[in-house]
Amino acid sequence: MKILCISPKATIGGLEALHSGNQLIQGIIYVAAAAKRAGHEAQVDFGGLDDIADKIDQFKPDIVGLSCVTATYPMTRDIIRKIKPLFPDVKTIIGGHHATFMYREVIDESGVDYVCRGEGEEVFPLLLEALSQGDPHPAIPGIVFKKDGLFHNDQAIAILDDLDKIPLCTPDLLAPGLKFSPKLVSSRGCPFKCSFCSISAFYNGKYRQRKVEDVIADVERFVGWGYDNFWFHDDTLTADLRWVREFCNQVIERGFGITWNCMSRVDTICRDPELVALMAKAGCRLISIGVESGIPEIIERMHKKIDHDQIRQAIRILNNTNISHNWFMIIGSGDEFDTPEYIKMNIKFFCSFKFGLVLVSVLTPFPGTEIFEKLRAENRILHYDWEKYDITHCVYQPLGMSPRELESYLKKAYFRIYLSMGLRIIPVIRHAIRSGAVSREKISRIIRIFWHTYILRKSFDQAISKRD
């Protein structure tokens, strides 16, 4: 069968505003690779309402698969609605976190034939095999469809028991003209359960890890194809410090000469400072870390399991290496601490430490998260205009202020944090660019957003929009 895998074009802001063009959703590339491994022809491409019909006419697929995050679900829904009357014989399927948790709404609103709940590398090829055999309603747990008014196969989220089954992503999976950026996967899932994150629920609380030698084999293949810069797609690379140490030692011993970025946590960095130096020696150039808040009570409510001393120590450790570091901050907490007093305290906290680049977001209750269920139970979710779930809009009712007031602290936080850095911002940016951790293009996007917001006095929405 022929499968066209579509990553919807983003029109939202949020962190997407830091990128020019569009960013491929990585999960759909792995699904395409699994289909290819099963003997099917698969291609990954971007798609929007303006060009989806032409792409289907050109590729002539038997099935169109899409993956989306919450904020790009409206675009994905509208693409399906456009496909259905134009190509009635083409089957459609949607996957990703939003579809996993909101599959009933997704099927009813979009008219999509199937939703993949969870990981698709194993169950999607099973669906393709069933369709090849003429069975449009197979009993595959996680491949949900609606028949006779009932939802079928929706009792479970599909999870790979063995990560060795993950296929290798190859450049030929991408449509002509698209740039291939290889990602490394050493694990899936997260052993932590932050209240604002859907990772744990998506993977049924499971954390699985690949063998070091298998990831090294992936690196070796990519290096052989001419690639030397990688992003680890793990939610938390340093959950297993022994694994990271072994990986770094093998990278150094084999002389790959690669550079790579990853996600981590302050507590794991503090646990083994020498490992951070080893990571730098093995080519690590950027570590992204979620602190979210400097208020101890909020940190506890979010289940971050970190404290100020660990944050201070992690910053000191990283500042003594040549590794750049990004830090995530959240405005809002969804409880009684949503007041101007506490938000100002949080901003002051981020101004008082020598962080690297700080990325600020508004607390967003994504489906599948603890905070989503809490706010929904309290009837404090304002609407389900999913495009606004882009981490820049307040979509819930705070207890101590208006949604617009809470939202307004986003640009205030950016302004005050970066103003407090003073001239220190210059070496931070210069080091990030020289190390390859951040591109000049991304820095120019950040400067453009600041210019439009603070100098030209455009709304923050306009400054980060990708509609232009």
C-alpha cells in the first residue's frame, strides 16, 4: 500500500515562533519507517489546506496519516474534512498525544476513519495488513474506529514493550525538497509525573530504554551518511546516568566527532557533576531543562521534585562547562498561587540566577495531564478552542486574577528576565551560536519577536504568529 504521512503546517505561535517554516512532527517519521519496513511505500510531507489535495493527487496514496499536537489539531481536523469528499476511497488516520486522549471528539468532529492511540510503530503496520486483506474493521487494540455508533479498540493505549522494534528513520522517507534531520532515541516515557505534562499518561507510566550499542549503531549509520549533529528525542536523557556514561564513553572511543543536544533535569545533573563534563567531551552542546517555577509551593504542586539548592548547583555545574543551557519557565500554576504577587516572585527568581536562555510559557492544561483533569473537574477551563492551546494563551480561569492579566505576564517575564541579564546576554548568545546549540536563524527570530513586541508595540499574538 502507499501511505502519505502528513505533518500539518503550523500557524500557531508558542515555541513554534522560534522556527522559520515548519517543523516535522518526529513521531510520524517513525510510523512511516515502520510502514516501509513492513513492505509498504511511505512518504512524509508537510500539508495544509492550500496544498493537501495536490499532494494526494501527486502521490496517490491508499491511506493518509496525520499526527498533531493539541494546537495543530484544528488544522489537522480541517485537512481531514477537505480530504473526505475529494478522495472518498482514501482511508485516513490521526495519531499523536491529542488524538490519543481526545479520540472520541477527533473522530466525531473530523470524520477520520481511524485514530491511533499511543505508539504506532507496531499497530499501524497491522492496520495496513488488515486493509490489504480487505478488512476495514480489525480488532487491533489502540487502532480506534467508530462503527454502528460505538467506538472499537479504545480500551488500551498501544505501547511498544521492546524499543528494539523502533525502526531506523532514513532520508528517503521524506518528500523531495525536505531536509532530513536525524534524531536519536535512547528511551521513551518518563519516570517523573509532572502535573502539566502528558508524557507519563501517553506511555501508560512506562519508561523503556534501548541498549547503548543499538543507539551507537544508529549514530554510526547517520555519521556514515554524512550527518554529525543530533537531537536526542528522549523526554529525559539523563534518567539513567549509567546509560549516559556508557554512551559518552563509546562516542569518545569511536571518535565520531558528533555534536548533540538533549533534555535533562537539575537533580540528575547535581547527582553526577563529572558526567556533565563527560557529556561535553562526547559532543553535548545544549541541555534543555524545565525548572518551571522558583516558588517552592508551586514546584511541589507540579511534582517537580527539585529545590532551589539543586537549581543553583545545576547552574553552577553547567556554567563551568562549554555546554549551553536552555531553561523553561511557566507563568501560572492553576491553583491559589495564580496571583500577581506569586507571578512577580517567580519572575524575580528567574532574574536572580545566572540561567542561560529562558523560554517562558503560560500554563496550558493539555489533555492527558493532571492539571487538565483538575481544571475540568473544577469547571475552570474556559474553552476548547484548541489552536489557543499554544502555551501563550491562558485558557483557564485563574483563582486570583483574570485570564488576560495572567497572560500579560508572559511578555513582562521575557522583558524583565533578559533585561536583568545585562551584558551577560552577549556571551550567552555568542557561546550558543559558536557551539551550534542555537542557530543564527533562531536568534534572529527571537530578536524579531522582541522588536515587534517592545519597539513596534505590536501585540504578542501578532509578534509570534506564523500566519505571515
